[in-house]
Amino acid sequence: MDERYDSDPIAQLRESRKPKGPRKVTARKGMWLEDPVTEFYGQLAAADRETVTLRDADGATKKFPRHEMFFDDDGAVVLTFAAAAPKTPTRSASGSVYVEGARARVARAGRIFVEGRHDAELVEKVWGHDLRIEGVTVEYLEGADHLEEVLREFAPGGPRRAGILLDHLVERSKESRIAADITAKFGRDSVLVIGHPYIDVWQAVRPERLGMRQWPNIPRGQSWKHGICAHLGWPHEEQADIARAWQRILGQVRNWNDLEPSVIGRVEELIDFVTAPGT
């Protein structure tokens, strides 16, 4: 038997003459393709789930079904498309899922009250998206001493829940006495008074964001905010200086990671309280 051939040469010749199907090639922007029916020749400019768009040398474009056969320089091809990577949800400043294009909900009956303008601005910067989605309004009291007066006008009860965030809510402080009195007068079902241990909401911002290891201790009898500005070497002679100092601090807050956990938890608790079922 003649073994000069590894296999039957006639069979090989027959195999080579069989019509071959189109090659599978991965679609890539800019590749040149020709539609065999219309003979339109152009670069792959765009693609969606159903079509591909070719752009010819003159800038004219035409769409074709993406699963049809095309020609490239080496013959007939069918395009394949890499699976799109799963999209990671965008997060809001509070860490919640950001709802793109969501319209603000009509305000609920319940509200959140904070002591001052700085507190309100911080809550808005970090939780503003969440509050608009939930329809929660935040108001400031201009001091905890006005809390009872504000609540009597607000008249909490039923769905009109009031969540209150106080500064320096520690044992035997003035704020702790106010919280106990308000809770007793309006009831736990209608009012939730909670707070953080800091003298001022400025301390809710992690000191590392301002280049400090910790917030400094300001002696009793000295204005706390003025003392902080002096420690940081910032102007503090006028109230406008204090306002600018707060804006510098607020400007260092990017999201919830820049706040102390004790404050984050309290705000989240208040949002849950005023958005509970039935409110």
C-alpha cells in the first residue's frame, strides 16, 4: 500500500470545494463592512440590540439587521457582540441607590426638625436625594429652646410625625431635659427626639477632612465656633467669618463617609420614623 499520502487527496480536494459558512468576528467600532444585498460599504459606527449602523466614506449612514451576513476584506462574516458588563448602581451621597431623573415626591405630613441652618445644610448635602424621593421636609429651629413652640404650631399626631435632631444630647445636658419634656408632652408615637453628642454639628464632620486628628477642646466661656476658627488659623472676628468657615467645612464633605457614624445613624433613624407606613 502506498503511504506517501497521510489521507485521501481526492477527499481533501472535495472538502476544499465545499461552500464555507461565514466566519464569526467580534464587532468593533470602525471596522469596514459591506452589505451583500445593497453593496453599501462603510465603517461600523453604532449598534443596538437589533441593528448596526454603517457610515461610508462620504459620511452617509445606513442601518442593517445586526445578525445578517456582511463581507469584510477576508470574506463573509457574521458579527458577534461581547456581553455588556452589568451596570453598577449609582450611589447618592448618603450611600443609597441614586434614582436617575426621579421627581421629588409631594411632601409628607411628617417633618424633620434640626437646631440650626448649618445642621439643615449638612443634612441636605448628604441626604437631600433621599429626602426628595421620600417627600420629607427639613426645617431648622434656630435653637433647641424654640422646639416646644414650633411643635405646638406643627401639631404632631397621626401621620404628622416630627423627628428632631439635637446637638449635644448627652446625660444631664439642657438638651437632654428638653428631649425628655417634649417626649412626655407629645408622645413617643408622634415625636422622636434624638441627637448626637457633639457641641455643634461642625464636629459631625470627620476631623481628618480638615487635616486634624481630632477636634480641639475649646475652654468653657469661649465661643466654640470662634475657638475652632482660631485653632485652624481662620478669620473669626465677624459673623460673616464664621459663616465662611462653615462653608469651608461643608465643602470638605463629599458623602456619608466623611461624617461620624453617630450622626449618620441618627439621621437615618429620623427618616425611618417620619416615613413609617401610614405616615
